[in-house]
Amino acid sequence: YTMFPASVYLGFSASIIWVGQ
């Protein structure tokens, strides 16, 4: 899947946002 790296990046960003809350 070509967007795999982007998916990982978004998942990482989401985890940071989750912790930020």
C-alpha cells in the first residue's frame, strides 16, 4: 500500500494528540 508511511505518520501524530489531551 503506497500510503503506508503516511498511515504510520498519522497514527504517530494521533497518539501524540491523544496523550496531549
